[in-house]
Amino acid sequence: MKHKLKFSLSLLLAILFSNIYAQKSIPDVKYPITKKGNTLDTYFGKEVQDPYRWLEDDMSAETESWVKSQNKVTQEFLAHIPYRNKIKERMTKLWNYEKYSSPTRHGEYEYFYKNDGLQNQYVLYRQKKGMDAEIFLDPNTFSEDGTTSLSNISFTKDGTKVAYSISEGGSDWRKVIVMDALSKEILEDTITDVKFSSLSWYKNEGFYYSSYDKPDGSELSAKTDQHKLYYHKLGTSQDQDKVIFGLDQKRRYVFGYITEDQQYLVINAAISTSGNELYIKDLKKPDSELICVVDNFDNDHNVIYSKGDQLYVATNLNAPNKKIISFDIDKYHPEHWLDVIPETENVLTISTGSGYFFAEYMIDAISKVYQFDPKGRKIREIVLPGVGSSSGFSGKIKDKTLYYSFTNYTTPSSIYEFDPSTGKSKLFKKPKVGFDSDAYDSKQIFYKSKDGTKVPMIITFKKGTELDGNNPTILYGYGGFNVSLTPSFSIVNATWLEMGGVYAVANLRGGGEYGKAWHDAGTQLNKQNVFDDFIAAAEYLIKEKYTSSEYLAIRGGSNGGLLVGAAMTQRPDLMQVALPAVGVLDMLRYHTFTAGAGWAYDYGTSDQSEEMFNYLYGYSPVHNVRKGVEYPATLVTTGDHDDRVVPAHSFKFASELQDKQAGVNPVLIRIETQAGHGAGTPVSKIIDQYADIFSFTLYNMGITELNAPIKSF
């Protein structure tokens, strides 16, 4: 692609680019030799080659050597970019501010998370009323390199005991430590090999957790598909833990939790990421049986509250946008359910606190929040600080004060204190960030996809930006698993905006922005809708001259990595840079790794039917890289400890691209060590990674110099 030499005035205010783009300034890339095997699979009579199957073996010395050689080539390329360190320095400076979470009360203490600025992990503090805060848990001390993170934490109802889980190197496998919360004395041996689990105490006697049997072979890639709920009795060894659910019933995801009043054990069991069975045990009756309230996987159900014999459930049964129902424990079948908060035209997310329900509705991905009592009577609309995303309003029944946060793409997340008796809010914590939010605009637009469907997108940019097609732009998307992309502030994106970049987020089908129908419209044999929505978003940005193909980058992670892989193989002419992160990229084999089979609701599987195989084969990024095609400059990113979307997806995709790429656009892969799918990644690694991503992006848009007049640069 040719690079335009004209730059917008607004961009020059942020970045002074070089006025000469010489192709020779892009260093020649000599890729490591990646051997090809002769593995051949047959699906419904069709033979499919898999030459890089050997890269799936994350335990082999050969794969380890390949990773090292690829990282070496990538780092050598990035080292040629003259402004790489400048971007890193600015991002580091912006990141260095105090960050807080909302406080929660357990026993005599309020607990909250705080990061002084550049700490790799948030520190958990606590304080009594009228006293100074003290450190309760500091994950930065768990390991020298900051790669061990604090995951779930659960207190007993009286706040005297606590169980918390840690992740090492970003893995989804966890260890659980049990501690006296008052003295901080560890009470017993560490519980190991816990995965995809909440922790829920029953009285002070023990707690429930979930896990799989440790698989044969690699714990980071081998298939795990029989989840079990265990009960750990305090003072006993882990090998005595009783299986409560999942021994006879094979389910991929099982979660158990105790209601706040300690009267019910609730179990959600699922075979995929959408739809669950619902079981309840009445703990008021010691010998009660487990009740099956819902015996199918057609809908989602979650108990949110209980009072006496009444239970309250958030469900999308006969309500695609969700509603709240209640039932008596003795009349639990769906025909006895009573609507408490009926379904509306907008998607509902519910939280509870102070004996109230707080209904957050998404209206075109923007929050509106209403307060209800348990009888479904609307108390009030909560007046939010602006247009954006709110979260919180959660607490115990006896809490007199609740907290919520508010943010959007230009406003750092602030915490508000809320009085549920009066409906009044007041600012509790506002971060001091060296970013001028008032200098930027976020604009929501609606564009039409290929089939005419109206899709929302929020575009954020510096005020005064000239729409002349010459603005470096990142288009971000996800489009899957009922996940909604709502406005939120990010230092990473703030750095991009400060450099004059445009940041656009499209709310694609497959997400949850408009309920179950919107989700289903982007699943299985409808998955192409998601890619079409994303491609149409790119075309809109180009048509309206926010950018052009020469200055467009597309980015997404996990399912969003699949999105980028599909878009760049279907329309390689549309963008200059592609940034697939921790992507699901081999659609014929994704379900054979770890818990991947649970994603079948969204994707279908290659052994499901001939029609499904042909559909997956038709868009699977690994299988749709063509020889002789000029693909965008591509930086694939993954982590060597990613046991959710195993790095083999990224390894195979990068190998295919390096082998078949035509033209000069580089194809590199950046493999982070001691890092997983994203959660718990140390701040230092995040800053390094995004400095590399932004440097790669701008450099491959023809920007060879970055002379920023921004004072803080």
C-alpha cells in the first residue's frame, strides 16, 4: 500500500511525523525457519493439512526454541523504531497515579484495593472506622517479578476468616490459601489445582470451590471438560474434600455459592458458556436433597437474593433482555415463577445491596440505573455523573452506604458514595491523572452492516481533528460470548489519543449489547455477521474520512483475536496493520484444548456436522491464509502461560502468514513469558507490550519519526 504524505493539522498538533517515508527504512525481516510437518486430518471426507501441529506441544524443547527465535526477530525489529522508548516513557508517566477500588465491609473492617501508581499488582488494604489503613495482602511480594497475582477472595460472614486464590504466571490454575483475617495467620495447607472457581464460605466451617482433575500431559493445553464442585471443611486435608456436584453429571462449568443469609447452596451447571442448569439445596434442612429448578441449558439463570423461603433469580427464560423473578422454595418450577422486574426493551444487569435491587440497563451500550425494592416497586432513577458506564451498587443487606464507579472513554473511573435511603450520591475518590479529558470527544454513531443491520460504534478523538483520511486509527472489536463493550477509560488508549490517534469501538453482533437475539445473531452459522459488522465499521471510518486504509489498524483479543484474524484474511486490503491478541485462530481444533469445548455455543465444532465443519473451515484464520496475498503488517501477541486460548493458535497463524506473505509488510509474533490470557499481568509487562504495539502500528503506517510537542513527552 502506498503511504500518503499529507497529514492533518490536528495530527500535527500532537505529532510531527517525518515527511519522507522510504521503504528501505523498514528493516528487512529474516524469519526463523519453521519446519513443516505432514499431519493430515480428514473431516467428512475432506483432507486438511496441519503442517504446524508440532507447535501445539508446549512442553517440547523444539517449541521453546521456536518461541525464543521468534521473540528475538521481533525485538530486533522493534529496536529499529526510534520513538519506541518515547512512547513507553509517556505511557509510564500517565500510568503513574493512585488508583482505588470501591470499599467493601467484612466484619469490623472496610477493605479496598489500591495501586500507588506503577505497582505491578494492586495491594489489598483494610481499615477500621477512624483509623489509618493498613496493608492486608500485597501480591507484589508473592514473587520477585510480579507475575503472581491475587485472584478471588472470600470472607466468612463475620469477617474473621478469609480464603484467597493466587495465579502464577497468568495461568488459570489457582492455589487457595486460608487465613485468619484478624491475625493474618495462615490456618492450613494450601489447596492446589483449582480452576474457574469462586470461593464461597458456609458459616465458619468451610467453603465451596470448583476444579477439574489435573489432565494428562501439559496442564497448560490438555483438554479439561469435567468440572466439579467441592466442599472443603476447615482443618481437613484437600484429599478429603467432598465432591458435591459433577461426579456423575459431566458438566464443563460448575459454580456453587451460598446466599448471604446462609440458607441456600446454589449451583449453576453448564456445558457451554451460554445456558445453565440451576440447582438449590435448602441448608435450613440438614438432610434436604439437591433440588433441580431448571434441568436444561436453554437459558441463563442466576440466584441474586434470598429472603426466608423466597428466592430471586435473574433469567432470560422468555425474556431475551433478562428479567427478575421470584419463587417459593417449595414451588420452584418455572410455572410458579412470578415477575418482580419485568423484561424491557433494554438489556438488564442486576446488583443487590442494602436490601434493594439496582437495575442497570444498557441503552445503545450506555448505562442507566434504577433502584427497586424486592417487590419490584421502582424507587428512583439514579442520577449518574454523565454519559458512560457505571458499575457497583453491590453490598450486604445491612450496609447503609453503597459505592459505584463511573467512567467513559475520556473520563478516568471515579468512585461515588451512594445513600440508598435518599438516592443521593457524592464523590468518594477521583483519580488525579495527567490527561486532559476536556480536550477529547467521544461520538456515538450508527452504521449499516452488509445485511443492513444497524450497528453502534463510539469514536474517540482529539477535538479539532481534521477528517481528511490521514489520522492513525485503531478499530477495536470483540463480538462474541454475550460480552458487551461499554465505554471505559484506559491509560493505554489515552496514550494513543494524546499522539493524535483515533480510537473506535464497534458493538458487533455476537455481543450482549442488545440481548440474547443480538448474541445469537453472531454465533455458529451466523458468525460471519460479526466479521461483516467489523469490516463495515472499517469502511465507515474510511468513508467518513476519520482515516484511510493506509492509516487503519484493527485490534482485538481472545474472541476478538479471531475477529482480527478473520477480517484480515477476508479483506487484507482494508487495513495497514493487524493486531490479533491471544486469538482463537484454529477453528477446527480449538475445542481440543483446555476448556475450549465449552465455547461451542458460540462457534460450533468441526466434528458437529459437515455443514458446521465447512462453515468453520471457510473462515478459520489459520486455514485461510493464501500464498501470494499481501497481508497487512501484523503483530500477533500471546502469552506462554495462556491456558485459556492456548498460544498454539497464535504460533500456527504467525507461521502461516510468515510462509505465505507477499510484499514487504512484516509479520511478527510477540510471545510474553510468564504471562497468560491477560488477567493478573504485571503493569510493567503491560506498558512494555503496548509501547511495542503502538510503535509497530505507527511505524508500519509510514511514520518514521515522532517529534511530539506535548510538554509531558
